[in-house]
Amino acid sequence: MASGRKPSFGHQPRKRFGQNFLHDPHIIDGIVRAIRPQPTDILVEIGPGLGAITEQLVDQVGQMAVVELDRDLIPHLKISFATRKNFHIYEGDALKFDFRRILADLGGERLRIVGNLPYNISTPLLFHLLTFLPLVQDMHFMLQKEVVDRLAAGVGDDAYGRLGIMVQYYCQVEPLFQVPPTAFDPPPKVDSAIVRLTPHATPPVTTASPAALGKLVTQAFSQRRKTVRNALKSVANDALLVQAGINPEHRPEQIALREYATLNDLILAASPDAG
Ligand code: SAM
């Protein structure tokens, strides 16, 4: 197969499941090298599709679980990986999936999670995955490049906002490499990129309530063009903003994660029921 194209079993890619199947062997190889699979790993792939990445990983790890929503793909996966005793299929929606199940079924302490994610659900899926972080060693994802830019954005960047702030609160974010549309079948309309997310062993920033921090940042960025004084006027006055080291005249994208976390704690201390 000079093009590296995998047999499709006659499966027609479905847009509603975000199916853009990888067929470029160099890109797949790059993803596998970035993951550095180990014999002790319990690896979870979200959306294995036709198994293009799966087949390069399954023999290199201890256990491999896949979570796939499209039930038409399940028989193909069962046939393709029938001889692999360490391969486990979970049919269902990754957005609702309880990832603790895999450790309960397979034993072990921590999961490594990978996936060429369906782009239409990537943001809610990332937020869902953040709720399982104590069980997670690391995560490698293919996402729209624009989403990787948002994940990695620093204060002042155009892409800086709720997604980056909340993911950076929990994880180290490393954009790894870009992937062109031609690597997929069918090609998506946008560039893609691979990112590694590693939960912080020691969080650089903490707050008493990450959930309240999420609400605060959502409120701040819902009025991106306003000053923080205006965007946050229902929860914080100027004195509180200044106490958190925030200039009330600044816009939400000029405020660092650390300052949002400090402000969050000050708001919680001022009205403990707010979280
Ligand atoms: N890993 C394959 C590859 O790289 O060629 C397929 C990637 S494709 C971009 C996304 C995959 O996620 C598809 O197999 C799709 O059916 C699956 N998928 C879509 N929504 C899902 C969901 N909510 N839960 C689990 N899998 C999902």
C-alpha cells in the first residue's frame, strides 16, 4: 500500500461522528513515537475508527482499551484485533464514559489516553476527561490546530481563554507537531495538530474550588471585549480585583491563571456559599 491507505471494510466515513480517518503512515509513526508506548501501559484510545493508530500501539503496551461510539465499526475492530488478548472494546459515547471502568476491569493504577478525536466534540470531551485526571498518566490527542493553539495559549494571546486556562490549571500542555488535511480520509477543512497533556504532579497554581474557578473564567470571557471590571461586576468589586493583583481596566485575556485563581479564592472567602 504505497499510499499507506488502510482497508476501509467498505465503511463510509460519517460526518456526524467526526470521522476523518488517518492514512498517512509517517504521521501515524510520529504519533506513536510521541506516545512512547511501554509494556506496562494501560492505554485507552478514544475513537479507534478503523484501527489505524490502534494497530501500531496494541502490541507495544500491556493492555489496550478502545472506546468507540459508531456501532458499525465494532465488528471490524473485533475481527481486526481478534488475536490480541490484551485488546478490549468498550462500545459507547466517550463524552459519557466512566473511565474508572477500565481500571476496574483491567486492574492497574493509571491510564494513558490517546485519540484522533472527533473535532465536533473535542472541547466537551476535554472537560469530561479533566474529571478523571487522578487516574491519568498522560494524554496525546489529535485536535484541530486552532484548539491546540487555545490549549497552549498564554496570557495576552488571541487564543487565550477558558479552555486553555482550565486545561493549564490541571495539566502541562505541549503542542507537538502539525498535521495537514491530506493525512486524513476524508480530509478535514482545517489543519490539525498533536498535543500532549500531562497532569501536574505539583500544580503550579491552586484554588479552593476549581469548579468555581471554571465559572469565574467562563463569566470573564463571556464578555471578552469588556474590561474585567464590567465582565465580573456581579461577583467582584474593584477592591477585590486589585487585591488579586488585577487591574480592573484590563481585559479578560490580560489576566493570568494565577490571578484568576487568587481572585476566585478571595471571592469564595468573601461569600463562602458562592462555590
Ligand atoms: N482513530 C481513527 C483514525 O485516526 O483513523 C479514527 C479517528 S476519527 C477522527 C474519530 C473517531 O471517533 C471515529 O472512529 C468516530 O466514530 C469516533 N467517535 C465519534 N464520536 C465519539 C464519541 N462520542 N465517543 C467515542 N468515539 C467517538
